[in-house]
Amino acid sequence: MKPHNAEKTCWNCPAAILKGNVDFRACGQSVEAIRKRVEREGILIECARQPDLGRFEPTITFEECPQWRLTEYGYMLENMRVMILGIDGYLGWTLALKLGRLGCEVSGVDNFLRRRCVKEKGSMSIVPIASMEERLEAAREVLGIDINFREIDILDREKLGRFMKEVKPEAIIHYGEIPSAPYSMVDCDHAIKVQYNNVIGTLGLLFLMKEIVPESCLIKLGTLGEYGSPLTGRPLFEGLFPADAVLIWGGREWSLGGEVTPRDPLSFYHVSKVQDTFNIYEACKYWWLRSYDIMQGVIYGVHTDEVAADPRLRTRLDVDEWFGTVVNRFVAQAILGMPLTVYGEGQQIRGFIALEDAMECMTRLTSSPPEPGQYDVVNQVSGLHKLIDLAETVARVASEKFDIPVKIQRVENPRVEADVHPYEVVSEKLPNTFGFRPKVTLEKEITRMFELLTQPEIKERLKRVAHLIRPSTWWSGEKRVAETIEVYTPGTKRVGGFQPVLITKREAIVPVSKPVEELEEPIQVLAKDDPPKKKTAKKVSKRNGAH
Amino acid sequence: MELTDKNFEKEVLKSDIPVLVEFWGSWCPPCQVEKKILAKLEEEYNGKIKICTINIDRNPKVTFKYYIKGVPTYIIFYNGKIIYRDIAAKSEKQLKEMIEKAINRINKIVNMNY
């Protein structure tokens, strides 16, 4: 079987110079001179990497082109110039090393905002991370990678533009956003800070791309949380409705295929991501930019081969309530001997992906750019889990492999979200279009985390942030530590709620996200004055409700 | 089948059977996803009608000739002539209705000629 991107052509290649050669008519911006020439000669383009080719028809496939070489992730553009925004972060640094090792010319910018935000909350990365100077030195020394780093705030368009002109990136990975729902809900100042940085930063970037690198591909990190969790149980499609979706209203029918699906964000942070989605969608339409918008599940884990190659290359790991994702927090709590805190019912279902798998997805997407003007969305997720099940898994790994006894505790849910809800996620593109197969199981990555985080130095750091794990940021604006509802031993609680459904290849019959426990008989609703029936109605509470 | 300026005449205008052409743009998400339905219809109507697509930005000659001002635009050709024309993305049911309507019209033309 051919690699996933073998048949892509110059139309997908960032080295193909389209500007000035193609009459882009999407918005009626017909350029008379180009139109006449194209009518006479057909479309001929130039290659920025091989000017000696002159003008030629853009029909060369990646498989045929000498600029694209075969790797384990498909064809990769030789020495592809990839710029990573937010290169100092959890994902940015990890991806920089992976792409660098694959032969990409990696450049990156960061203003260390994440380090400051975490410090502001009195926390720190529990995996010690080196300064950028040390990181760059270690990348050179250990992996032989030269990363072109510049300290730039992406809101500073002048500086960012100058760097983009210097580098001329062929792909831009945008991780340069504040990635925290609770941080955005602390108060008005934090909500504004998150939205301003994320939305305005991305909007400015789009204008710069239009002017400087219109043929480059923007791979932008969104979140699965943009969709929310619709209580209708409607599947979360990959950003756009599929071809066979229709709207029926008043006895009439319309195709919904290709339209942007509804978004129902879960916090002001998620709202910033939704706003990004629409800004990017429009920029692709107006200016023929191209982008993959990544609806990533909750990320967890510590391992890739590159970050594990040397302590100085480790990526950050946060476990506090603002920047720690749920699996990372659970593992930290287990090591500290604290009960694992589940919010509310714990029946919330979310999509997840391990760090290593997420990096592979990003690599495959980088290697396979969309067509000019194409805005596409992928749901980057390798599994769906109920939070309460995740706690059970972490507890099992802790006790069976590391001899750490663990309790689980349900605490008040400080968020406004459905505690019990159906959840179906469609993730067909990464496995079927980009050849991605998840390699890391939940248990495997959790085990790796225990191995790393139980090291004495890290365990000491964990103790210093232990008081910051339990939630105290309420969506209501309250500031108080969430109280315990119950504490129990893993394996002793019957898990209800809905069965999650992850659709990676659509078959004729799609399973439905339905309650784990089917009703044996209809629920009888008794009025207060009714005499009690002999057979007591089964009490089924909170199964379908949001609270 | 994906058409080009070069093969349009041979594959469409000189085709023995009717041809449905979808004019599309890479910047039009409904056009992108509709390809799946068109592929399905191609199998279903095999031999009765040919189903093709053509990218408007890459094939300016045909695009200008047929005055395409929005995508997706559907044109059904028969014997080099336009039998049916419509614009805006369609559901599978609507596309089938469009094809059936065009085939009926073609049958009438053929009967009239006899």
C-alpha cells in the first residue's frame, strides 16, 4: 500500500509558488493579466526549492518529486522548514525534537508565558525543565538538532513578521496559546488575558501568513472541548458535517455536508478556541490559506523517545488544578498518597490521547498539507474514557505495578458541565486519511508516568505543589476548595452513566452511546398522594440530566 | 472522474451518455465532502450517466466558458448541450432527483428526434 500522502501533488506542496501564477477567483479577485495568460498557456507554476525547473504544470506527485523523501510517517519534504509557536511548552518542545530528528529545519518562538502563568498560580512543572539556552544546547549535543529559537510574543506582529520573513516557514504549528479552562475562569482579568492572547494572537498570525507565507500550512491546536457534549447524543463530527448529513425542516431537506458543525464550548478558554476556528476558516476562504484545525482530546503522558533521551530534554509536566490535565493529576495524587479527585458524578466522558501518539499525528499532518484554501478539521483522539474509569485505571496501575494503595474521592464539581451525558466522537480522518494508528495504551503511558514521577527529585517537587491539585476555581466565580462528597476504594463502586462511542471507521450501523444500565421496566412516577405500590419503582437518578 | 481543461471536450462534450459535472473549489468544504456522495452515485448510475468533477481554479478555460460564479455548480451535459444546471450543495436524495429529472428530459428529446 502506498504511503498516505504519495498521491498529493504540487497543489499541496508549500514550495509551489501559486501567487502570481494562479488566478484565484474564490472571492472574485480575478487578476486580468494572470487570467489571460492562464487562458493562453494553462496553469504553470514555479518551485521555490527548484527554480531551475522554470514554469511547469503543477502535477508532480510527492512520490515523484525528489524534494519529498519517504519516512515512516509518509513522504516528508526534505529539510522542511517548520516553525513552532509556543516551542517552550509541553507539546511545542516535544514536537520540535521529533520533527528535528526527522530532518526538519525547526524554528520556534516563545515568550515563556506558560512558565509565568504557572508561576503566578504558585505552581511549577513537576518534571524539572531546563532554560531554553540549555535545552537548545542539549538538543544539539544529544540529538544533533539545531533549533532556530527567538524569544517573541506572538502578539508582537512586527517581530514575529520579521522572523517569518527570515525563516520562510513551510509549515507553522501553532501551540502559542494559553491552554487552560480553569485559568480562564479565575476572574475577568484571566478570561480577558486568555482570550486576548489566543484570539488576537492567532488573528494577527493569519494576516502575517497571508503577506509572508501564503503557501505555508497552518496546523493549529484546537480542542475537542470546542464541541462540548451535546445532550442529544449527536456525534461530534470532525468539525464539518459529513456528506450524508441533512437538515429536515418543514417537510423540506437540505444538505449539511461540509458546513461547520455547532460548537458548545465549556469555558472562556474553549470560547477562544472556537473564535480561532472561525477566524481560520474565514482566512482560508478569503485568502486561499490552508489549515488543519486540530480538535485534540485531553493529552496526558511524559514520553517520547526524544524527550527521554536526556534529562535536559524533558518536557514540562503540570499537575496543578489550572494546567494539569486529569490523568497527569491522578498519577500525581496517587504518588502523593492522596485520593484521586473526581469532579461530581465522575461520569463525564472525554476524548484522550497520549503525548507520543499526539506527536505522531502532528507529524503526519505536517507531512500532508491541505490544498490551497482548504480548511479541514481532525479529531485527534485515541480513546474515550469516563473520568471515574480513568481513576480506576490509575489506581490499578498504582497498586499492581508500584504497590501504592490508592483511594478515589468524589468532590463537588466546580465546573458547569453535564456530569452524565452520552458521548460519540467521530475520528475517521487520522486513521483513514493520514495512516495513524495509536501505539500507546492508557496503561502503558500511566506506567511510564509512575516510573518517572516516583523518582526522588520529582517526588519532592510533587510534594511542593500537592496543595494546588484539588480544585478551588469555580465557574460561578466562587473561590473555595471543593468539598468531598465521598471517598471509596477502587473497584467497589458500580459505574453507571453512558457508554462512550469512538467512531474511527463508519460501518453501515453506527453504535449508539447509551446508558450502561438498560432499564428493566418503565420508571413509575408516583404523585405524593398515590398509595404506595407493592412493587417499588426503581430509582434512576441523574442518568440523563445535566447538573 | 476528475476533469481538466484538456480532457473536458473528449470526456464531456463528446460523451455517448449524459455527464453530470460538479464544478468545485478546494476552499469550499461542502464541495470537498460531496465527493463521497458523487462516488457512490457514479457506481449506482454506471452506464446511465457519467459523473465527473472539475476544479474551477485549476481549469480556468472551462470555468470561464460555462460562467461559473459559485460552487458547487452542477451541469448535466448531453450531446454537448446543457440539459440541466443548478447551484448549491445537494443531499444524495436531491442529486438523484436532479439526475432523474435530467434523464427524463433527455428521453423526451431523444423521442422527439425519432
